[in-house]
Amino acid sequence: MPRPRSQKKLEQVPEITFYKPQGIPLKNLQSVEISHEEWESLRLKHLEKLNQISCAKKMKTSQSTFHRILSSAQKKIGQAIVKGMAIKIIQRRAD
């Protein structure tokens, strides 16, 4: 049985939770899903311009886990832009 995922500290909630290419109906698009954790990692690293160690501390996770979260987010965003896909930010479940 896999280890349960720990809750990461998230400082902000995204106001906008869906992005899509202009001029293409949503029904004609595939989409990728970005988790709150992935969104927060992008915000801390690229908007606040923090180093990876500071980002990991703010999210209360290890540096290696932060790196995996950030890499996953960047891969999904890149895929969406290159392939013209929609991006959906999914809400964290209250467990």
C-alpha cells in the first residue's frame, strides 16, 4: 500500500482555474490538470522568484519533493502550450 500524501502548505488559492487557447471552443480541446500544489510551486518559484530551498520551506516539504512538484507542473504547462491544450487548476480535496 502506498504511503499517504502529506498536505503541503499553500499560501494562496488561484482566482482563475481554467485557461484555454483563444478562438477554439472548449468542447474541441483536450486539457491538462494542474494541482494546487503544482500551481503554488510555479507561483513561488517564478513569480516570487524564490530559490528552491526557500520554496520547499514555504510549502513545508523537502527540496526533492518540491522539485518533483515543480517539474511536473512545468511539463504539463509546456505540453499544454505546445499542443494547444486547455489548463485546468484542480481544487485540493479537504480530507
